[in-house]
Amino acid sequence: MLAPPRAATNRGTLAFRIRARHDPPPVPARPLHLAIAFAVLCGIWGTSWLAIAEGLDDLPPLSSAAARIVLAWLVLLVLAPTIARWEGGTRAPWWLAAAMGTLNIAYSYSVIYLTEKTLPSGLVSLLWGVFPLLMLVAGVLFLGERLRTQHVIGFAGGMLGLGLLFATDLARIGDAGIASAAFLLTSPIASATSQIFVKKFGQGMSAALLTRDALAVGSLLLVPAALLFERDAPRHWTGSAIASVVYLAVVATAFAFVLYYWLLRHVRSSKLSTIAYITPVLALTLGWLFRDEPLELSTLSGAALVLGSVALVIRVR
């Protein structure tokens, strides 16, 4: 391979130094701040499943998801530059934002909203709780992480818990429930793929700018999908529907995504994945309290298997 001319090399080095001089250094993360941020994030995402269900009472799924993502993008369009100056880091490349916007936002959220039309919100949250197990598989395949015996036991236990839920709770709903649950599982697969990209290639990049750009991509995909597939679907912009969209957009998306990706820069992904077995407990409880969603012994048994397996995998990792 031919070496670049010396003048070009010097210019490139000088440009890099200029950019580095102007890029603000990341703000140091204190343990107390990390703990508070983690607790807040668990509370936000634990209530988001109930908020989605409340909004779907009056709005079709893709339209509700599109409204949430567009509003969240508009919020970050204004706030992201200020947040980025505070947190430090550079802007992510376009392809990383496109991958996150397509997989973790447009596709993953579409699947969640569509399945919550059929399945109880708490059960959807519990099924989505296999995300850390999928992150384990992705980490072994794409990040070279070591697979241990406890990992295999944890993954097998999680699959056993899913099997129990499919054979009991989902079977009681009928064939539509089983099909919806199988479709739902593609959502955490897409999100795990996106997280691997961010973890591998997103070091030192601004969480706020990455989230803003990804939400722009998600909006460009979700709005046409809603207009195409839900053109004649009834929409009732009730107070509950508006409150759901605003809460999910501003708090559970714009704020929570920035908080999550900021945490991802300072905490190992395996520790951060514990959110996935904390939020289903809150979601199941809220669904039972406020929407009379069934909470059977089989649900609790399946939850114990899935979340216990997730806890085992994350503890070992």
C-alpha cells in the first residue's frame, strides 16, 4: 500500500488536533450519580409499558409510536446540542445513527406497540425481558466474550420460562397470543443487535447527538408506515392519549435514551442490562393494579424462571 504524501498526513494530523482541542472533555461520572440515574431509568421504563397500553386505547399502534418518536426528536433537536456540550463526546457517524434508528427505534417500537394490542402490557414487558440473554449470545458471537457454564444454565432457564409462558398464559389467549408473542421476540433481537453496534463503535461519542440522529431516522421510517398502513384507522386524541404520547416521548424516550446511553459510556453493558429484570416486575404490578391484567401462578412462575435466569447471566458476566 502506498503511503500518503507527507503534506496530506500533516494536514490530517493538524485537523485532528484542532477538533480534539475544541471537543469538550466528558464529564466525570460519580458513583452516586450513576446509582440515581439507574434508579430513575428503571422507574421510567417500568411505567412505560402501562403508558403504551393507555395510549393504545384511543390510537392505532403505528400512529401512536410515530407521534411519540417525532415529538421526542423535536425535543432533542432543541436540547441535544446543549446536553452534548455538557456530557462531552463527538457526533456518531451517520451509519451508526441509522442502524440505531432502524433497529432499536423504528422496528423495535413498532413491534412492541403492535403486540400490546393483543397481549397484556406486563406480559409484553416480561417477554421483552429476555433482552440480556440475547445480549449474551450477541456478545459471544460479535464481541468475543467468553461463554461459561453458568451462561448456558441461565440461557436454558430463560428459555424454559418462555416455554412455560407460551404453554400457559399465551395459550389461554389463543393462537393470536402465541403468534404475537413470537413476533414480539424479534424486538429484543433487533435491539440487542443495535446495542452491540453502539457498544463496539460508539465509545467517546455523544449520547444526546446519537439519540437525536437516531430518532430522526426512526421518524422518517415510522411516519410513512403509519400513513400507509393506518390511513383509515380511527384516531381519538383524548386527554389520556395525549398524556401517553407526551410522557412516552419526553420522559421515556428523549430523556431516558440520553440517560441510558450516557450510562452505557460509564457502566458495563452487562450491569446496565439488569434494567431488563427490574422493569418487568414493576410493569406486571402496574398492569395488574390499573388495568386488571391477569397475574396467575403460571405468570409468576414463568417470570421467576426468566428473570432469575437473566440475573444469573448478568451476575456471572
